[in-house]
Amino acid sequence: MDKAKLHVYSNSSELQSQLCDFIVAAAHKATHDHGHFSVGLSGGSVATMVSQSLRGRKDVDWSKWHVLYCDERHVPFTSEDSTHAYVKKELLDHVQVPETNVYAIDPTLDVTEAAEDYIAKLRKLYPGDDHPSFDLLLLGIGPDGHTCSLFPGHPALHEKTRSVVPIHNSPKPPPARITLTFPVLNRAKTVVVVATGNGKADAVRGCLEPESEDKTLPGGRVKPSKGELHWFMDEGAAAKLSRK
């Protein structure tokens, strides 16, 4: 918890506004530093917040953005479960991110092949780097403490080499997914974890204030080795923390 900077807001609307400002500031910094901004999105409430908040911003050079997904459900783009389909409809169709700068999975492949294909796609953005250091990764947290598609007790938690792995048996439907792994999450320049609502309070505490190191939930294992870690929460999600 020492490295995690906690941002606690009175409601989700305030959180959403502040998160949007944080993302835009990170984009400005990255493009000034090295000419582009690589950002990883997650599904669910994170995708909703980001898409709704960012598409109206006029202070963003979208041509410098590279958009990838921290995890994705292995479903057709016609499915309501597709994070990419949602982000495309709610954000990407309204802004000027070049199509070649959007890294979606190929749902026509089987899930194992789709994971390998996604590794290849990310290598085009960071050639020769199997564990790239993305500028910003935006993660959610589940009531069970999972983040991306890294679930408690799942073998993917112990992956040391691959940057992307397939998930065949997710405890949360749909069962087939791909996900970034901890070697990539923990090389990011900045990671933001977003949690809202009282239903996440136990998970937040289990991530940030576990009873012991071996009981840390998956979300609590996100600890960038050289980057920044920020938790954006509303008061409900932060309710059971001893430090806020």
C-alpha cells in the first residue's frame, strides 16, 4: 500500500470527472515525452466512465493515442459483452484515433490463438519488447478482488513470461477471455484502479490492506515496479479502509 496513492471522492460523478482529467494529463505528458500515448482500457464500469467522459474533450490530440485492452471477452464484436464494440460505439466513433492505433482482439480465432495474436499486435507497438511498458493502464476491480481477467486462485496469476494469456474457464461469464498478465501490468508507467460502490469495499480492503501477504487479492498484486499506482474510489468503495 505504500506506493498506492488513494483518491477518494464523495460520489461516482466526481470520480468520473477527476479520472478524465487525470487521463488527459497523462496523455499530454506521454506525448510530450515520447510522441505518443499508449492506454489500456478495461471493460465494465471503467469503459463506461472513460467513454462517456472523454469523447467530448477538445483538449486531446487523439492522433497520438494507441488504445489497447487490458482484457477482453472472447465474443464476436456483435455481442453486448464485447468491450471493444462498446468502446468503439461510445468513444472511438466520436474521436480521431487512427484505426491502426486501436488494438482489438480477433474473435474469429479460438481463444488460445487470439491471445497469441494479441501478443503479436502489441509487439508492433513495442517491437522487440515482450513485456512493454505502457503509459497508462486503467483497471477495474471485481467484488472478488479480480482485476483484468485475473481471478482469485486462477493459474494465470502465476504467469511469469507471457504478456497475454487465454482464459478458458472464467468464473464470471463469458468463460473465454484474454488478459494481460502481471509482468506487463507491473511494468506500466502508470496504473489506475477504479472502484465504486459499497459492494466493492471488501475487495478494496482485501487488495490494499490484506490480513497477510499471501491473502492479497489479485487487484492488490498490481504494483508497478518503477511506475505510479493510483486507486480512484468513491466513499462507498473506500469505506472499510483504515487509511483514506
